[in-house]
Amino acid sequence: MLTERRVEILKAIVEEFIDNAQPVGSKTLMEKYGLPYSSATIRNEMAALETEGYLEKPHTSAGRIPSNKGYRFYVEHLDEKAVDEEVKYALSSIFDKNSMDVEEAVKQASKLISDMTNLTSGVLGPDTTKQMLEHIQLIPIDEKSAVCVLVTNTGHTEHKVFSFNTEIAIEDIKTCTDIINDRLKGTVLSELKEKMESIKPLLIQHVKQYEMLFNAFVGAFVKFASDTLYINGADNMLYQPEFGDIERLKTLMKKLNDSNLWRQLSKGEGAQELALPVGKGSEVAWVDDLAIVSNDIKVNKQDDSIRIMVVGPSRMKYEKIMSLLNFIGQQIESVYEEN
């Protein structure tokens, strides 16, 4: 249990490091934060906080920086900050268009957050490993293209545009979709490609232009079965001093595009020491010196959810970001709950 004085010093160090990305010394704490302690006392307390694992001392500086344990403590004791009214208006305007697909609305909100925070944001679609095909429909756009709409047993919907080399008969489209719905309903999405092979003889028998439709559906099923990860503002990391080294930046970019990492964190797999639930809906996790603030947003009555995330260096403005994500979660659930 930290003493009140150590909590005060730790909080000041975290906030100063978040603002300036420079190791913090006792002189800064006295002059800028007006701590009512002597320089010697502050140094002693900083040394104690380092011993307890809340601070780290870079080799090239006499100052200290927060460790992940220090950030954890800081985040655990945050009070949720009210979202600025102008920000509320900007975000709310996205969700006023409730005819927009919920995932598209979350993507737009994610982009807006990336612009507001100068960090990287992302959206991870629902987990497809447990979802099954409920219904598929192919809607013609013109003679050579159509929109494929796939609905899962959880109510999740995916779309893909099919473009064909030649005209496709309406009768072939109807027959093909009827066979798929009859034979593949209830199939786990990840198994659809394999199951398509089993009904290929049936398609050959009843669908004249079976080959184009077969290939189009197989391609769509592969897409639908994969995790959907959308990233905004990845180039914002270029301006963070923590990732100035090109090799570290390459490693970071690889992490940002790994949907398995986000999926593991959302399930708590291997992240028990990292994941930290905070307040209503929010969660914070640390991977090395990368911080992920996220919120799972329920999008239907079957508990299907979309995860919206903000990713950046550990020294991010947690209070502001968590408040933004919580507000977005509340907006989406209230606007789309009835739809």
C-alpha cells in the first residue's frame, strides 16, 4: 500500500512524463507541481517507488519514468473525465445517421478519435470462430455484378461485391443461393470453404454458370471467416519519440496488423497480468511499452460485439481516451439497440 505522499509523487511523475516524454527529476516536481517536500525527501520517495517497481530509471538520466506497474496504479485511480461538449457533438453527429450500418459508424468514430488524439485507433469485428451461417443472399446490381449479403446466427451481417467477367443469369443466382442456404445453413464460417466443395456436384448439376458463382462464394467465405481489423492513423506512431527507432517501428506495425493479438486481449488469453478493466466498458492493457485502451460494444441481443481501440505509447492521456471510448459505447448501444 502506497503512502499518500508516494501516490502524489507518482501521479505527478506520470502526468509530467505523459506531457513531455522526458525523465522526471525532483526539481521539476518541486517547481512545476508545487510539492510541499524537500528535494531530498522527493528523491528518497522516488527511489522507494523505483524499488517497489512503480518507476524506472533510464541509464542516461538522473530522472525517473513510470513503469507499466506505475501506469497501472495511475489508471486504477483515475476518475472518469466528462467529454467536451464539442467532441460530444462531433461524435453524436455520426450516430444520428442511424440508417448507417453499425460497424461503419464505429469505423467513422474510430477515425475521428485517431484525429483527435493523434494516436492510432482500430476496430476489431465480431469473433467469427463461433458464428454460423444463417442466411446468404445475392442481390444483382447489373448484368455483371451483385452484392453478396451474409447473415450469421448472431445477427451479424457482412457484405461483398461480386464482379463477373460475363453476364450471370438471375435464375443461376437464385438456384445457387437456394442450394447454399439449404445445404450450408448452420455451418461455422471457418468451415464454409470446405463445405462448398461437398456441394459442388450439386451446383454443377443445377447451375449453368456454376464455376463463376462457385469461385465468387468461396472467395467471399474466406473473407467472412477471417478476423476483420480496421486501423486508422498508423502513421501517427511516426511522431512518437518512443518509436523513433526504425526497427522498433517495424515491430510495432507488425503488432498493429495482428488481429490475433487484439483477439487474445479481448478474451484475456495470456494477458491476465496485462488486462485491466476500468470503469464502465473500458479496458487497458500494456504490451511492452505499447498501451491499448479498448471498449467492447454490444451490437445485438446475442452478445455479438465490436471492439474499438486506441493504441499508443504507454504515456498516453488515459483519462481522456477512456472517456471518449465509454461515450462512444453508450452512444452506439443507445442508437442501435432498437435496430
